[in-house]
Amino acid sequence: MDTKYIFVTGGVVSSLGKGIISSSLARLLLSRGYRVTIQKFDPYINIDPGTLNPYEHGECYVTDDGHEADLDLGHYERFTDIRTSRANNVTTGRIYQTVIDKERRGDYLGKTVQIIPHITDEIKRNVKLLGKTGDYDFVITEIGGTVGDIESTPFLEAVRQLKWELGRDALFIHLTYVPYLHAAKELKTKPTQHSVKLLQSVGIQPDILVLRTEKEIPASMLRKVGLFCNVAPEAVIQSLDQPTIYQVPLRMHEQHLDDIVIRLTGADPRPEPDLNAWNKFLHHLNTAEKIVTIGLVGKYVELQDAYKSISESLMQAATHLDHKVKIEYIHSEKLNDANADEKLRNLDGVIIAPGFGQRGIEGKFSALKWCREHDVPTFGICLGMQCMVIEFARNVMGLQDANSTEMDTKTPHNVIDLMEEQKSISNMGGTMRLGAYKCRLQPGSKAALAYGSEEVWERHRHRFEFNEDYRHSFEQAGMKCVGENPDTHLVEVVEIPEKRWFVGTQYHPEYRSTVLHPNPLFLSFMKAAIAYSDEKSSTK
Ligand code: GLN
């Protein structure tokens, strides 16, 4: 069967959850046995979100092939177990960069380079890139932004043209918002009607409408929306707020979203989706009673999207172990040696978050000192691992003022230092050590036991590394380097074996944790936290 292209647009307001609807549809189609991928087109000018501050755009997600991506790609992978890549996330900046490079090369010699057709053609080429591989029955494309935004116009024009070219092989899903006016006690569909009109005015007729709502929308109202918007009544679907985003695929399936997509695109029919594993996960999520409390020490805690993949990984691991995780976000700038006990003593496990720069770093050291001395299960990720190394150097090995050269270029003990290949790099965008690298784990280490394997692939995003010159002294003092890259010998994992669970990874295991396959290291950390919690309650 020819590849089917599903375009997901959004109207009325942003943050309606296009990524969740796209991921839910992908989950349903995959569970029916189709081959599916999801991609996101972002209208901003940045080449990728790698240079964006988390306050701007939440977490930066990283793919296996080292692309710094929108956090929606994290949702795609967590819902579907699909491995995304650079091709799954394209920005206006990337499109323009390619077109401008072609212009400089002379590819358009003699021609005026314009938004239409040059930019729109480049968008179309990128939309079809994954479909052309022949590896997918469905390519779901999420168009970032809201219909009516100036910057999404070229994307809408490009996909309008694609619909014209692809006919039945292309389909539009438009996600809108139906507000509930408390004073009038009424749901209002006018914004949806306006938003669809806006879409129609650029030549796009949605085939399916998904109406996000906080209150159940009556069937008569759904029919009315269909009538006003030229959409078949059964293709007007509501997306009522759910206690968890992982219920959304079920809600969509109940309203036949997957059936409608299959029917309208003429895809070869497949049996009903097999959602057994998914339902089992949801059953645990909804019924688990025992609580495990994990502290997450970082500097972006006001904005929880900044640590999206970590919080999701914790939730997945806890759910698989039939527990509910309670995450306490602890601001590293507000943490010091004097208040660490008060802020950390009720936790069953602590994560020291990734990050960049000096701000809040001393609080991470205070947390680590307290956790190490009280033998609390502790997991340092990327900068968190580097902080583990620095704290150990300062307080166990007596290397005063040990630091990373990221924080102090003149430190007498640069236990964390800039990687050799980073020294000549001056551009900030896309130049870190990025993507999946192999890591060899020491047999018998906590990390190797967690994975049940001595060779793993995990994703990276950093410029600094453990300084090899200090390896021997650390090992002597009790912090072991138990994971390294087999080719470069860069230290990727450290642990203090005598502790309950004190492990730091230079890589980000949270990027490879999904609903159906939680990351083994998160599972192992969570097991340790649960065991510690049980131990504390039995000695009370
Ligand atoms: N800032 C550190 C580095 O560049 C850690 C990065 C991170 O935590 N992702 O090495």
C-alpha cells in the first residue's frame, strides 16, 4: 500500500496537545500492525532547539543520531517505541538554511528565490523524506504553532499542495479548543468554527476534527460543529481532559479515530489494535497505591517541562514496579549544607539533574554530600554525574576547589574538563557530543546488573568529560569508573559500589525510556529507592 500522510494542525490556542494526539494515533496504528512514524515541523527560525533555554521551550530532546529535538519527539518515542531521527524534526530555520545554501551553490541560477515555490518545495521534500524510504505505511506530520500564525503559513501552503498531489493518501486532522464559560455554564464552539474557517481560507479542509475540552461535549454539539465545518459527524471527536496523557489513545480508539483514518485514506484494513501491554501499564498506573518519593535537584524546577524525559522515566519505572512516584522538585539554588537535611531527609531517592553553567551548582554539591553521607539511592545524570565526581573529589579525596573547567577555568583540580575534540569548536549550535554512543560496563557493577548486559547504547549531550588523569585516584578512594566508551575510553558511568545505589552517567538514559520499555537504569534506581523506603518503614 502507498504511504499515507496524516497532517495534524492546531487552532484557537497553543498547548492543546497535538503531540499527544499524534502519538496516540501512532500508538493505535502501530498496535494494529501498521508501520508508522511521526515527525514535527516547527515554525521557529532556530535551526534546532539545542540553543534554546529550557524556559523558552522546555526540555531539549536528543535522538540516536544526535539531533537536538523538540520535546514532542520524546512523547512520540515514549508512546510508540519508534526511534526518531533528525528527519523527524524540521524547523523553518533548517528549511531556509538548505534553500539559502542551494542558492549560494548556484542551484537556482538565474531565478528569483521565493517562499513559493522554493521554501514550500523544500518543506514538501522534507515531509516526504521518511515516507519515500518505503519503511512506513503512515507518516504522521505535526505542524507546530497555531493556524493563523504568520510563521506557519508556508507550512500550511506546502501541505495544502501535498494534499492536492496525494489525494486520498493525505488526510488532515485539526485539533481545536472548546472553552467552557463558567458564568454562562456553556461550552462554546465558535472559536472552533473560526479556526476551521481560517484553515479553509488557506485552502485546507480538515477531514477530522478533534475538540479539546474540559467538559463532555454533547453529541448534538459535535454534530453541529461537523455541519458548520464540512466534516462528517462521526469524524468530529472530542478530547476530554484525562487524568494522564496515556489514557488518550484509549479515548481516541473509543471514538474510532484509527478506524476513520484507515477508512478515509483507504489503507489496507488490519485487525483491532492489540492494546494489552498498554492497558496493563495503565492498570498499574491507575491502581498502584504505594508511594515512592524521589527528589529532583535542578535549577529549572519552576518549569517541569525542562525535565520532562526524566519525570516520565521515573513514572514509567515506578509504574512497572507497581508504585506511584511522587517527584519533589528541589531548587538547587535554594539548597545548601545547612538546609540539605531538612529538604532531603524524607526522600527515598534523589536525582541530580543535567544542566549547563554555574547557577545552582553549589546546591547540587550540598545535595550530593548529604545523599552520599546518608547513603540514599542517588542518580546523577550528565551534569549530575559530573557534580558527583566533583563533590567526591572535594569532600572524600580532599582536593579542595576541585571543579569542572565549565564552572572554573582556573581550578587547581580539573576533575571534569573540556573534551579534547571540543577545544577547537567555537559555534554553539549542534556541536556538543551528541547522540547514541556505545558504553562498555564493568561486569558485576550496578549499571551492568541493571541492564543485564555489558554493552549498551545511550544518548549524550555534553562538552565536558571525566578527566582521565584522575581515574586512578578516584578508584583508589572508592568511586569506580564502571562504564567507558570502548573506542575513546571516555568515562561514561561512575559508581560508589559500597553505597546502596550511587550511580552517575555521563549519558542521558531518560531519552531511551518508553512506556512499554522503561530504561533499565531507571528501573534499577527505582527498585533501590523502593527497597530503601521499605527498609525505612520497617525500622520505624
Ligand atoms: N554542562 C555539562 C557539559 O556540557 C553537562 C551537560 C548536560 O548535563 N547535558 O558537559
